[in-house]
Amino acid sequence: MTLLRWKIILFAAGLLTSFTSCTVGPAYVRPITGVPVAYKEIDGWKEANPKDDAIKEAWWELFNDPQMNALEEQVIISNQNVWVAEAQFRQARALVQSVRAGYFPTLAIGASATRLVASNNLNTGQNGASISDFLLPIDLSWEADLWGRVRRTVEASQASAQASAADLAGVLLSAQAELAQDYFLLRTIDAQKQLLDSTVTYYRKSLELANNRYNSGVVAKSDVLQAETQLKSTQAQAIDLGLQRAKVEHAIATLIGKSASEFWLAVTPLVPTLPSIPLAVPSELLEQRPDIAAAERRMAMANAQIGVAQAAFYPTVHIGALAGLEASSVDQWLSWPSRFWSVGPSISQTVFDGGLRRAQSDQLLAAYDATTASYRQIVLTAFQDVEDNLAALRVLGEEVCVQTEAVEAARQAANVTSNQYKAGTVGYINVIVAQTVEIANERTLLDIRSRQLAASVLLIKALGGGWKSADIPSVNNFISRK
């Protein structure tokens, strides 16, 4: 039988053995988690229009703010944390390709030329003779995956890469949500600054009035001092907002990958209104959150690693073949009579390792239990996030209505008290109290509306931001990608 026939027979036998072999380790089954039938805080929730039955990928467009839309697009291409996560995903994807190499034989080829002079103290019959050796070997080796060690390793690496893809989506969603919250906070600060600036203008007129009344001998000097104190205090508050705005603006610059020194946003008061956010049934949340998907894929990875550890308890089978050309002179080196070859399998089994394999298997079983508990905790936290922000939007909506009435009452009280002061029926301290209550209520209303916008962003984030688990690359994507 020729060398070629031996190679074909052995290789075919090895492939047949591999494809018909068993895979040790537990089959992966996603654990069952308790999912509520409906959200508790959904009572009174305004349903979205039928055409808006799902959150879109560009969810920030729900707020109808062109400037924020432009900033969100920059997060996708410029945020450095997103680039870190993207690089980690590429690293995990490359690891899939590296472990898949275990399916295939290793082929090595080389060439060497040596000259040996035998020692005179050896009884070889060739004492002092020189010997030349020209060698051109081709070495083929392959480990038969009888127990599925390679298959489980590939399975684990694929699950890890899918988890990295979900992590990338989660990092991107977090950066986008943080940008939206910072943007709304910036616009709230602008609105508060506008309110304080208009209040300062009004207080200047009040100081003018107090000065005129003092010069006319109608009121005491204390009224002037109180009016001036109120004016300066409000001016100081307006100046302090400048520091808050600068810090938020710098945070936005970092999120979009720009230097804080080279980025600024024009002052624009708060404009966006609350969007109508579509809510899916709770069971769909498991397929809409990247953090849940990442945790589930890490469970699959940990399960596959148990199989890798258990395969170590079984024998290892190697199939090797060596062929080439060898001669003692260059002119005979590449001739057909210089050929040589060897082929054959080998089997090895570890019979004692001091409990190493058992310890490694127990370690991976514990790691799987940990990933399972982590997955269930992430699911619980996900439902908490949704309920928290549904409750926040419901309560803040009620608070806005009441606070709006409070602002209107405070304005009327300030107007009445101001007219009473002009008529000389109350002192200026009454005016100060009424005006302080008015501006405090107006600022509170702005703060509540800002919290509403933040809660709506957090609700969209809690619902996955339009992401779907189907967006994770499939196993075939990893196999076909070069």
C-alpha cells in the first residue's frame, strides 16, 4: 500500500471518528426566571400611537430636538468608551477563529543541512569521519476531538464573543442615555438662567422704587438695603449657574469624544417635551436589554467550559504523519530514493494529577452557578429599572400639575404684595418674602420638568433603547468572518 493511500485512510478515519464522537458536559438550557404578567406602575400610562409600537434604534429622535440628534450621532462614532468596547468585541471575535483552528490538523515544513564529524572516542567504526545530512521534512499532526473538547472550547468562545457584542450595545446605550440626560440638564440650567436674569431686571426696578420712596421720605433706609440685598443675592445665583453649566458642557464634550476646550453649546432654554414611549409586555424585556443578553451568553460560555474540563478525564488521541527527503549529499537530496515517511496514532491518558482535573471541574461548575445567579439578578434589576421610571413619570406628572398651580398662586401673591407696598399698607419685607416664594416655585417647576425628561430617558434605556437580542451576531457570522 502506498504512502498516499495510508494518509487518505488515516485522515478519513480520523474525521469519521471526530464527527461520530460524543461531546461531554451538560447541554445548555437557559434558566427559567420569574417574569411578571404586567408592569405594576403602568396604571394611568399614556399608550403610544399604534404606529409607534416599538422604540426605534434612534430613540432620541422622540424628543424632536435637532441639536441633541446631532450630538447623539457623534457619540456613536467618537466616544472612546464605545471604541474600547468595540475593540474588545473584535478581540473576542478573533479568539473564536483561533480556537476553531483546533478542528484542523497542523502542517509544518522545514529544511536543514548539517555536517557532523564523529568523535574519535566513539566505537562507531566512523571515528573522525565527516557526515553530511540534508533534510526536508513535512510534519502533519492532528488531535482527534473524540470527547468534544475543541467543540466545547469553540462554543465557549462564540458565546463570549456574543456577550462582548451585547456589552458593546450596552456601553453605547449608556453613553447615549447619559448624553441625553446631560443635554436636558444643560437646557434646564439655561432656562433657570433666563428666569434669574429676568428676575434681576425686575428686582432692579424694585430697588429703584424703594430708592424713590426713601428719597421721598415715605420709607426707611432699610427698605433700600433689603431691595439691594435681594438683587445682589439673585445676581449671585445667576452667576453660580455659569459654573454648573460649564461642567455639564464639559461632560457633553467628553461623551462625544471632543476636548472640553474646543466645545461649546449656545445658550438655549429648555424646549423638548415628553415623548410618548411605547411599552412592550414584560416578557419581551428579556430580549430587549443588552445587559440581560450579555449575562445569558456568559452563562452559555460557563456551561461550555464545564464540558472542556470534563473532557480532560478522557484519553487524548493524536494522529501524526512525517514524510520528506533526506540524503547525505546535495545532488541526491531531491531524488525519489531519498524519500522517507512514518505515520501512526498515539493515545495518552492522565492517570494521576493530584486532583487537578477534579478541582478545575468543580471550579467551573461553581463559576456557572455564579453566572446563573448574576443573570437572575440582572433580570430582577431590569424590571426594577422599568418600574422605577414608570413610577417616576407618573408621580412627576402629577407633581407638575400641582406645582404649576403653585407657581400661578405665587405670582399672584407677589403682584398683590407689591401693589400693597406701593400703597404703603405693608413693609418691604413682605414683598421680599412673596417674591422669594415666587422664584423658588418657578425654579422648582423647571427642576421637576427636567426630572421628567431624565426619567423618560432612563425608561427608554431600561427598555433597551430599541435594541433586540437578534442584533447579536449569530454563530455563523463568527464562522464565516475572515
